[in-house]
Amino acid sequence: MSARRNHDIKTLARRFFMPGDYVSHAPCGNGHINDTYEVRCNQAGTNVRYILQRINHAIFTRPDLVMDNIHRVTSHIAGKLDAIGEPEACRRVLTLVPCRDGSMWHEDGEGNHWRGYFYIEGAEAHDHVNSTALAEEAARAFGTFQKHVADMEGDRLADTIPDFHNTRSRYNAFARAVEEDRSGRRGEVAREIEWVQTREPLVDVLLNLLADGTLKERITHNDTKINNVMMDHQTGEGLCIMDLDTVMPGLVHYDFGDLVRTTTISTAEDERDASRVTMRQPMFEALVRGYLSTAREFLTRAEIDYLAFSGKLITLELAMRFLADHLNGDPYFKTSRPGHNLDRFRVQAALVESIEMQEERMREFVAQCAEQG
């Protein structure tokens, strides 16, 4: 995680084509990876807002590839919106602000990489899912995003974080953590280790289906949290998908599965009492309705058949990462108390178990919605 520094935002803003006189800037959002600022410029008496963002090159070691992916995807979506005469195209896709030298990003004297976006007015992101209506709308928006890029041609997008959702690689990293036992904690979590080991066969299910051609590689978002959707203030409609740094090749199940993981859980991610954790079926059904309302037209039957499974898999993936980090001495995920990552693991494990108990009902609902379409 990067600490926000005192960057010279006024000077940096001048590097971008942000017409008018600089007025002010302020930190924007609560993301933990990049540094984000809202910049205000006076254009003939009207304040116009932009987003200026520093890409965390400790996480994204090839910012040039990140920006190439984003430019290609946003340009493709903008072209589709223009072709259908969408009157609010500028609110329905992120629009990069070019630098004055014509490039799409700027590298400052300290090696930081900066980009600009037009600010999406009249919309906001939500940090918490407090209704099935919000869950359904977020899923619909992510389905729309996938639909827009499903026919994108050209070279394969770059992997901005290689093997990010490769569940076999994640399991192997967990197994190494168990073997190395860097923090001397292995003996204290023998039951938790066994819990993961018994579910090892799950990690290869989607990868094997991809390898044999049953599933298709798509362009996916890979970070489908609710706060990555801009919602219209007046209508509540999901307008635009944000945070495109992890847009890269993947499976649609990574996106839908992470929606299930983050939206259906009944507690906070670091709840100390894992017995309170459950997968909320009404939230799951809302996600299915919203997602299939826009994604159904391009999904294959096999992709639909594994949507219910995907939530279990992606939750298991994060559980493995939390337990591995605990075994390694907590070097990756920030902690605020002893055993924090172990608590996180237990919450994810409880969610997996809750999904396992309801999985048949989940599959039946997906099939029912798919047939209704």
C-alpha cells in the first residue's frame, strides 16, 4: 500500500490537457493502491473537475502496459457508445485526458506515472451493498462492461498482474508457505491447513475447462467490488466501471465470483466470529438477475453453468491467500492486530462452507434465470 505524499498537483495538472486556470485539488476516494486527486479548473467562469491519479508502480510494475490496456478498452467502449448515438457516453465509460505532449500518461522526475480522467458528474460509488437493488444494478453494470469488450479485436491484452486469478498458482504459493513455515505458525493452524488441502481439487476446475476449450478466455475486470461502479445520483443506475488497472485476459467467472464473494457475505471481511458468516441467497439472486440481464447474450452455455461455482472458487482463492500470508508472517496484507489474517481466512472459509451448503439452490436459480432469457 502506498502512503499519499505531497505531490505538486498543480504543476502535474499542467502536463495534461486540462484547459482553464487551476483552482484547487483534494484527495479523492479511499483506494489503497493508487493516489487519487480531484482537480478543479476554471473554464470561462465554470469549475470543471478532473481526476489525476498516480499509478502505484510497486504493484503495477509495468505502468505502460496498464495504460495501453486501459486506452484500448476505453476507446473500444467509447466507439460502441458513439455508434449507437448514446447521448451520455462521457458518463458511461472512463475517458482519459491526454497529456499536452500527446501521450496518455506522464512520468515525473521521481519515476511516478500519472494519468488523468474526466470527472463523472452526478454519480457516486458505494462502499457497502445495503440492498438487493444495489447488488442487481452493480452486477448489471459489470455484465454490460464485459459485453462491450467481448468483441474487442487486436492483440491480446497484457497481463498487468500475471497469474492474478490463477487458482493453481495461488494454491502452490499456499503450499510453499506451509512448507517453509517462515513465522513458525504452522503447528497452530494445522486444522486450517487441512481445510484448504481437502479442497485442492477445486482449484483446477475452471483452468482445466479453459485448457480443453470448454470455457473461453475473455477480457475481464478482475476487481469487481461494488465501489468500482459509479451510480447515478438520481436514478441509481450503474453508469460506469472504474479502476481498470487489472483489466486483462481472464474468465468471466473471476468477475462474477468476486461479486458473489464481496456482495453476498453477511459480515465484514475481518469479522472475529466466523459463526456469523453466511452467504445471503437473496443477494446472490439479485446478482444473477442483474448480470444475466446484460451478459446473457454473449455467454456460452458452459460459462453460465459454472457461474454458481465461481463464487466458491474465488472465495477459496482469497482464503488461501490470507492463510498463506499468516504463515509467512503477514508481509502482504496490512494487519491491525495479531491474527488478523487468520481471522480473515476463517471468514472466507466460513463463506465457502455456506456456499457449499446452498450450491445446489444457487445452480438451480442460475439455470432458471438463463432459461427465462
